[in-house]
Amino acid sequence: MMATKIGIAADHAGKELKQLIGEFVRMKNYEVVDYGVAVDSAKSVDYPDYAAILSADVASGKLDLGVLICGTGIGMCITANKFPGVRAACVWDEFTARMSRAHNDANIICLGARVINHHRAAELVNLWLDTPFEGNRHKARLDKIREIEKKLSVR
């Protein structure tokens, strides 16, 4: 059985949290692909650049899951959700982390390094990874989202 491959990326605001989450996810025996920004980088970068690279790889199936981190998680989430097949969720507590997987089968978790302390962020990632998709009525809803994506891609 192949290991689940998880990509992780952050802008300058999230680089320290990215390093911590990356180490945590590796400790859970997942394969981690680091998309940057480097923790030792002092320059400001644009979150859409990093979100786009990781999200394209989730959309194509090159990655199974992704973790995106910026100041609030919101910018990364907006960018990621532009990619067909990506279901990115910005989470901030146990309920949103759990429901993003159980009901929405989120394949990217977005975190805000400036709004969640690092220990709590790791707990949310852990919960997110350990929560299975419930399927059933939720699968039918995701099918509707896929249909919307198909209609929009024809334009």
C-alpha cells in the first residue's frame, strides 16, 4: 500500500507553522512534499503562487491531500478552490476540521498562522487527517459540486 502523499505550502506569514506541521505529519507516517516558502527566507511572497502550485497537484492526483498556511488561511483557501476537484476548507476549531472531512471530503486544509496557535493547529490537522468521509447524502452533494465544475469549465 502506497503512503498518502501530502503537500504543504505557506507564504511568509505561515513558514514557521508550515515547518512544524510538516514535521508532525511526517511523524504520523505520511509522505510530505514541501512546496515552500523556505523557513529561512526573509522575503515577503504572494500566497496565490504557493496555493496554485500545490492545488494543481491535488487536482491532478499527484498529491492525495494538502495543507496550506497563510496569515488567516482565507487567501490560500480562496485560491485553492479555483481548481476543479479541490475542496479546500479553512478551519479554526475541532468542529470545522471534522466536518470539512466528514461532510465535505476536503482534500486541502487551510490554516491561519496569525489566528491559531501552533499547538492547536497541529491538533486540528491531526483531527482532519483522522476523520473519514461519511459518504451517503454527502456524496450526492459533492456530485452536485462536480457537476457545477463541469458546467463552468465548458464556458
